[in-house]
Amino acid sequence: MCSQVLPQSVCGEWTPRDPWERALGASSDGLWEWRPNGETWCAPQFWRLLGYSVADTAAGRDFTRLLHPSDRLPVAEQLHECCEAGRPFDMQFRLQAQSGEFLWVRAQAAAYRDDEGRSYSVAGSIKDITGYRATAEALRDREKRFYRRQRLDALDCLAGGIAHEFNNLMQAVRGYIECASRSLPPESDAAQDLAKALLAVGHSTELTGRLLNFAGSEEQDEHLVDVGAVVAAVTELVRPIIGSGIVLTCRTCEEPLTVLADETALRQALLNLSINARDAMDGVGELTIEFHPFWLAAEHGATVGELKPGGYARILVTDTGVGVPSHLVEKIFQPFFSTKEVGKGSGLGLPSVLGAVEAFGGHVELHTTPNVGTTFAIYLPLIKGTEVDRSPETRPNRRVLLAAPESPFRESTRRMLESIGCRVTCSDGIAAAREVLGVRPDTFDLLLADVDARTAALRDELAGLKAVAPSLPCVVTAGVRHVVKQDLADMDDINVLQKPLDAAALAAGLAAAMRYDPMATE
């Protein structure tokens, strides 16, 4: 690069100060000076950074009075330390602009001394870093989400690996308990003990499901959901369990709000938040559940996670409890982290709320003030111009070919099928079922197959089975439902059920596949 020297007639006369003044005039930095006696000086560019006019500049405004209240003491301490000890001054703080908003600036300065070595001022420059800080904060948020996604992927692998074997065991335990319970008088001690055992199985199943749900390994059964109906149902569930010292308030809106979600998962999420709110208030306070439409404008996108602009249903669960300490806010959605006493929480309540809401394309925000209260805000995309489907279930039949290796799972499932009126024939897995259907394709009304999501050739095995009996309805049970559904994405006629399941869930699965009620008599 070559430099160009302008003729003297063009440049005019200049002094050694002129190039510096022109360079500083073109710079985005604002110069300033501060003295211990309180005197300050600022160059015009300093004020232009803050949006002040030339008239404001001439008024001799003291820039220290524009400091954010939280920054005044730290800045004053650093200025005096720089002046007295000669340490470099390098700080980031906020100054109030002419518009009233606070801008972030970075100030760099040094102390100046007289001939006798006494410091008499601190002088330097400021640069507007508001945009830089916003970009850096957005980058940090993306990094947090990335690392969280990595942790979830690891948890996904762990949860998926244990789910198949664990749910097989739970299916067998549940099946045998239900079969044994039917042979006992309901009021007997043995029946009561079995009921408690069945409750424990349910808790174990729920824990696995919440883990899978949080990790993203459990697909939600999404359909159109009326938010008002869900909030009303949760309010009725919460009212008797919060205690007489807590006032429950439900605020609704007249406009019907419809979202695409799993109604059960959404209800459970709101129930989890309500119970957490109850625990935070220690028996006395106010719990408020409310919902309303919320429009997210394009310029607000960065303030509500990564939500796209558009209409949302916003559900707020607010308590007047102890709040969440600031040092725990970042951890509150981590799996197995709990602020409750040991033994009083699994640490999966809030993570499961976050996992469920994000699975529906939504977002969860936490707003908390220690000793004042906490608000959890759930955002779910609104579905316009639709009505919630309330069509009744259809009815199934009874002749079932059960394809599963001989095991406690198969035996308990056989007995469960028989208990709901099905006639069952067992075969040792899908290959054996194909041989049976090759000989007697019209003998059965439905195929129920237990599958392992880790089987590489699962899709080919089921495709071969359907080739033998293409019109035979097929239901499969799996420990990790969403993996199997992905493998069978183009086989819409196969219904996939999540293990473990009870007789009612099994009957509903058959109903969905067969369009008839297996509980009905011939």
C-alpha cells in the first residue's frame, strides 16, 4: 500500500496537533479525564456516544452522575486506586444515554503525575460495547444449550440402554400382580399388599418414563389440547393437596387456547410446578395458576429462549415462597439436582417439565426473587382455527397371536390378554410367528409382538411378517417406543406401545389397532 501526500495548497497549514485531532475525531472512542477533587472533562465524541447534542456537550455535564447506581461505588473505588497507586484503569460499566437507557462501555485509563510524582488525574477513553456484550451473552447462551444437549445425548444413551430390560421386568411384575389380585377378595390383606406393590411398580415406571422424557427418548403422544381444560383439571387436582394455609387462585382468559401437545404430559408438568410451589411456601402463601395468549414480536425473540416470533399460550405458575437462590438458578433444570431434603425429591421434576415443554416446541422461563417468590412461565405455540378432537375410541377383537420369546414377560402378557377377553396363541418371536401365519393366516385377528429397539433388522423382520398376512393388524411393545417408531416410520399400520403397560393400556392399544373393544362379550 502506498501513501498519498496532498499538496500544501489542498491541506493548508497544519500543526503537530492536527493529525491527532483528525484521528481522534474519526475514532469511535470518547476521551475523558477525572480528578480527585471531583472535576471531570469529556471530549465531544464522549457525549455523542451517549446520544447527547452539542448543546449538552457545552453544558459541562459530569459523566460520573450518569453511572448506573450499581456501578457508582466500584467505579469510584477503581478511579481512586488508579490515581493513588498508579494501577491501570480497565473497567466495564453502564452509563445512561440521552434516551434514558443504559449503555455498556469499556473504559481504559492511566494516572498522570506532576513533576514531583504526585498523581493529579486519571485520563483515558471509553468505547460502546453494548452490542458486543449482547452478542457475547447470546453466544454463552448457545454454548450452554449445546453443552446441555451433549449431556442429554449421553443421558439418552444411558436411559435407552436400560429401558428395554428394565421395562420388560416391570411388565412381568405388573402382569403377575394384576393376575394375582383378581383371585383375591379386594378387602383382604394380601390384595392390599399387592395394590401397594402395584403402586411401587407405577412409581418405578414413572421414574423411567420421566428420565426418557427429559432425555428426549420418549416420544409424546401429541394432539390438539385445550389449555383451559388442562389448567382447570390441574387446579382441581392441586386444591386438596396444598393445605388450608395456601390460597389457590386460577386466572383464565375468555379466548380458547389450543396447542399441539401430549395432554397427560402437560398436565403432569403443571402438577409438578404446583407441588414445587407448595413445598416452597411451607404451608402458608398464595399459589396462582394463570394462562393467556402471548404474541412474541421479532425484536423480542432473544428474550424468550429460541422461540420464533408468533402466537403462544403462556401459562404462569407463581408462588410466594422462599424463591431460588441466585447461585442455584443455573442448576435448577439439571437432572437429579434437587433443593429438597434427601429422600424428598428425585431431581427429575423440573427437568421433566423442561423436556416435555421443549418437545412441544415450547420454552420454560424462571423468574425468582429470594424471600419473595417464584414464577415459572411456560410458552407453547398456539394452533389457530382448530378444534380439540374428542372422538370416542373404536372397538377391537379377541384372537391374538403373541410373538415373544418364552419369558416372564410373555407369560404375564398372555394372562393379561386373557383377562381382557382375548384368546391367545404364543410363538417364540417374530420369526416363529411368521411360520404360524404362513400356515394359518386367517386364524388370528391381531398380532402382538414384543420387540427390542436394539435389533438391527427389526424393520425387515416386521416387513416380512406383514408380507405373509398383510391385512392382519399389528401391535408391538417396546422398552423405548420412539426408537421403534422411527424405524417403522413408513409402516403406519403398526401401532407401537410403550412398556410396561397395564391391562387398560393394553386394551386401548388393541382398540386403536382393531377398532373394537376387547372387553366386550360375544
